[in-house]
Amino acid sequence: MEGRANGLTFDPERQALARSRQRESLVWGLVGFALFMVILFVTLPTGLSLRLEGWALSLTTNPWGVVALYVLVGYLVLAILALPLRVVGRQSEVKYRLSRQSWLSWGVDRLKATLLGLLFVLLAVEALFWTIRNFGDWWWTVFWVLALGYSLLSGFLGPVVLLPLFYRVAEIKDQTLRDRLHALSTRAGVRALGVYEFQSSAKTERGTAVVAGLGAHAGSC
């Protein structure tokens, strides 16, 4: 989205494009929410959820296996149903010149995101039912502790493991720029141990910056 700044604001054409993009995103967001609610109210009253559970039990009586089969099928069905909305969102990105990705690159990223989402949901649901089976009335406390531990772990691993799956990441070599960003983070009360460049510009026109990580893995991107 190209446009020139007018004083402290963007030119009217760019503002109009931004408002149009915002309205379109809101509409499709509401459509996605409505689709989720329809799926929810169709799945529970019609017994589809119980049928899926029964199918899983017909294959294994191991509680870990039952949960895994249920989550696998349910998650993939939801991912397939949501795919048209993902495609619409991708077309909107192209329409407003926000995306630089090819369809192949976008598809690979969506596949990676879907598989990672499946892994995280599976781990979360398995942990939930494990605590329910083993800790009685205290299951929610144990699950909260596990969720807290997961949040801390993801803070460590996110910049190191997840981010490189989608972007090329390298430490910024410009010492002057690194010093300026370190000084900025210090003024903000954030101790950044590294300043890195992740090449989001290869995929999007959006300006992107983030402070991510914990402990020895804290850094600015």
C-alpha cells in the first residue's frame, strides 16, 4: 500500500484503503465467528461429538489414544472448514498489496501453522484429561501449573525454534543500529540480549518489530 504522508497523517487515499481493509477484516472475522458457533451448535446437540468419541473408543481403549484420535480428527475437520476463510484472507492481503508471498509460500506456511497448532492443542488436551483422571478435585490447579510452565517454556523456545520456521533470522550486523536499539530497549526497561533481523519483508509489506524471549533468549527483532 503506497502513499505519501501529509503532515503527521497519511494521505486521504491511503486512509480510505486502511478503513476499507479494516471493515473487510471485521466482516470476515464475524463470518468466522458465526461459522464456529454453527459448528459448535451442530456438533453437540446432534451427537456428532459422542459419535467421534465412540469411533475413537472402537479403535483403542487407551485414554491417551482416545484423546489423540478425537483431537486429530476434530482439529483437521475444523482446519478444512476454515480453509475457505483463510483463502479469502489471503486474497484480501493481495488485494490491499500487503502480501508478497506466492500461493506456494503461503500454502507451506499455512501447513506448518496447522501442524504446529495441532501439536499444541493435542498436548494441551492430553494434559487436561490426564489431570482430570489423576488429581480429582485438584485437577484445575495442576493444569494451571502445567499451563504456566508451558507459557514460560514457549517464551524461551518461541524465538529460537518457532520463528525460524517461518522467517530467516540473523543477528543485525550494523553496530550503530544495534547500539541504538539496545539503548531504546534499556529506556523502555527491557534488557535485550540480542538484536536480530527476521526477514518478514520477504512475505509482507507490514512494518514488524517485536521483543521476544525470556532469560538468555530475550531479544529484539
